[in-house]
Amino acid sequence: MSKIRETALGQSFINIIEANQIYVDKTKQISSLVRPNRRVFLSRPRRFGKSTILDTIATLFEKGVEPYFKDTWIYDNWNEKTYPVLRLNFLNFSVSSIEQFEFDFVDRINYSSRNFF
């Protein structure tokens, strides 16, 4: 299994579970967020867990419920198959040039797509 690194400011869901840290189960709320054709805007103050919740959602889609979601609400309530997940961290993208931003974005998409197939 590849090591999942920490998210931009928060920890990855897998690291939290593997380190046996305290995890407040928000999977019931996650289930309602990821319904098909639903658009969601996450707006919370800095350091309030946006990156960690997005990483939790990505883990759910990428890995499924085994083994990381045992003892959570979603464990018995998730029927989706797994999918490749594209993770983009815009912190490393250029903010001074739209051309460089576009290059960075396309480069990251190309790099990630090679890993999916």
C-alpha cells in the first residue's frame, strides 16, 4: 500500500485511522454530501478540517469501506464501487501567471491520468 501523505494543512484520513487517533465520525453527513447530482460548497474557517474531510471522501471513493471505515456509520450504508480519485493541491500552482497556472494544471492532470490506467 502506498503511503498517503498529509493533506495540505490537515492529516489524511488513513493516517488518522492507522495511528489510532481520535476520529469523530462524520460519515453520515458525508453520505448526504456525495449524493449524485448534488453540488456542495464547503466553506469553513482555516484549520477547521476542510482538507481532512475531503481526504476522507476521497478515501471512501478510492478504497471503499474496508478496512478504514469499520466502526463508522457509513460502513454498513455504503454500496458504491471504488473509483480512481484525482487529488489536486493548488498550493503549488502559480498565482503570478495564468499561463503558468494553466501549464501546472494540465501537467498535473496528465501526470495523474497516467497513474489511473
